[in-house]
Amino acid sequence: MSERSEQLRQQILQLTAEFHAEAFARRDFVPGSSVVPVSGKVIDAADMSAVVDSALDGWFTTGRWAKDFERKLARFFGLRSASLVNSGSSANLVALSALTSPKLGDRQLKPGDEVITVAAGFPTTVNPIFQNRLVPVFVDVTLPTYEIDVTKLEDARSEKTKAVMVAHTLGNVFDLDAVVAFCKKYNLWLVEDCCDALGSTYNGQKVGTFGDIATVSFYPAHHITMGEGGAVLTDKPALQVLIDSFRDWGRDCWCEPGVDNTCGKRFDWQLGTLPCGYDHKYTYSHVGYNLKATDMQAALGVSQIAKLPEFIERRKANFAYLKNALKPLEQYVVLPEATPKSDPSWFGFPIGVKADAPFKRDQLTKALEAQKIGTRLLFAGNLSRQPAYEGWEYRVVGEMTNTDYVMNNVFWIGVFPGLTNEMLDFIAKTAIEFVEQAKAGLVVV
């Protein structure tokens, strides 16, 4: 670009920063009037300027910003590769689909094979199992961690079991010692859904680095955001090739966007029953998708990931502050606990209402929402009871007692970095006042 173009770019970026300062200035918190979000993005002038800077490049598909973000994310995890996609849900789809590749030989996942998972969670951890014509095997979760009950793994396994795909719920960590040992014992694939757990650790090691493939999400509710976005991570080069193929239309070529003939023999291949020399850029080895993100999204991610350590510490601090503030309610509610050996980068703060409490979950959430305090259920509750899965094949192992408890009694509130201690105090005050009213019989059932 010309010198004048660069001058104009810098002026635009300066104006963008000034606009952010004016339009998004922090407002005073007014209890009961201001919203206390359950989650949300934390965006500063640098973030907004990065998006504008990317737009001024005039390159609107995946490009230099995306490659920079992938390198930074892989470095954060200490893994060899990160493949950027357009959402965490797409990340899960790509991750599991990659394991259906015929290139994996006898480890290829095939229709009818079983994947062990849980029903207490978000649907797009499980949907890729159905979408690839595999069979989910649901096991119960434990309380108050809300993680997979590893004592049920042996009961869940059959001759058809080929993988375990499970999420680290709300930032907490499932028992990786037990799950990894189980997968190694039976030569199973392990896919870690880390969409809620970016930065969580187990035995000092980041989650997402224990299994074969990991996924993360960059939706505004998550630890960092790029609006919509996600990534698939692996330390195995052979899997990275498959991941990128399924993300990029299923093509066999591994050239970056805008690049040709990386292999040096673009017109020398012969695959399938195609004629010899058929253009490798248009040769497809998988039934894939187009799930790439744009460079503008990636630019926001590059800016956000620089703040990730700060965001993680703030989430941990907010969680600890809230747990201490809500301790007076432990007679009536179940407060969350971290899995032993874990240090969660919390996504949310789950609360379970006990069976003998003088109130129901929905009464408590309505009281909080009336004061503009955001609440959410633990996603789908029990996926096996959701109407979407009627008629689909799946197995349930044992009783789903805790999963049904999650469905009927559990909700969560926010701990994201945009919440102040004043907001957290107001959450606790509102909840405690409601419980006192319920104890006095002043809450109508």
C-alpha cells in the first residue's frame, strides 16, 4: 500500500479507539436496574481496532490473521497444531468426523460404532456422534463436579466401543487419570471438548493436551471471543491433515488459501478413479465441509488471546468470591467443587437446589431474573429426554439419577471477567434474601 494509504489506516485506527472509548464507556452499576449478565464478551479498544485493521487489508476469508491466531493458540496449549473453524460446534463436528477417515485403517470410526459420553451437557458435544451415524453411550455424572462418572466406564464399554468424547463441564475437569487410562487400555480415541474450559489444568497440565483431539469455542460467552469461532487441536500431524481436510471441503490438497502447488506435483497425482494428473486442488478424499473462519474474526482472536491469562485469573477469582458469598445457603443448595487434582478456568458457577429445600429451582431463578441477574440451566439437562433425539439410536448405561437431578434442580450463574465484586455481592444478597423469605413461607409454590 502507498504511504498515504498507511497514514489513512493509522487515522482510522485512532478514530476507532476514540469511538470505543466514547461508545462503550463503563457505566455505574445500579443494583436491580443494571443487568448482571450470566456471560459476555470483554472487548477493549485494541480488540475493536484489530477487527478494523483486518478489514482494511481487504482480505475477507482465512488469511494472515488466522494463521497468526492458530500459531498463538497452539503455543498456549503446547501442541503442534490448531485449526481455526467458525464455531465450537463446528470444532466438535470436525474433530469426530476426522476419526471416520478411511486413512486411519482399522482405527477408523464406522457407522454403528459406539462413543461413550454424557447426557448432561450441551447438544453439540453429542450431535457429531449422531451426524456420523455412530451410537452415543450415555453414562451418569457425579455431583457436585458435574463430570462423567468414571466408575461407569467399564460397564459402558462393548465390542463396538471405539471412542470417548466428553466435555469439561462449565470449566471443571473430568477425571483425566481414569479416562486416559481407560482409553489406553482399550485403544480408544479420546476427544476432549474444552469449549467451556480454556485454561483449565489437571495435575498442572492444560486440559486439551491429554486426548487425541481437543476442541475450543470463541463464542462471546466463552473465555475469549472472536464473535463466532472455534478451533480443533492435536499433537498428531496425521490427525491434523484429516482435521484440515474435513474443515476445507474434504479436499486432499493441503495448500493454504491463496497458495498453489505446495507439494510441487499439483498435476501429477492419481487418486481414486480420476484421470492421472487431475488437479490436486480439486481432488477430494473426504465428504467434508466448509467451516473456516474469516480473517476479521481471527484478528479479534489475536487481540483477545493476549489477555487470556488475565481473563482466566479473573474467572477463578470471581468463582472463589461467589462461592464464599453463597456459603450461608449450603443447607439448601449444592455448591460446585473442583475435581481433585484440577484447577478449573471456570465458565460458570453451577448451583443445585436440594430436594428438601423450601423452594424449587425455578422459583430461585425467577427471583434472580426479576433483579436482572442472568441465569441459565445446565444446557440440555438430560439430552436423552430432549425431543430432538426421539427415534435416534443410543444406549443408556445404568441409572441417570444425577443427570435427571441436573435437569430438574441445577442452574448456573456467571463468573466472567466483566462482573465486578459489587455485582457478585448483589447476586449473593438477592439469593440469600430469597431463601430467607422461602424459609419464612413467604414464597408461593
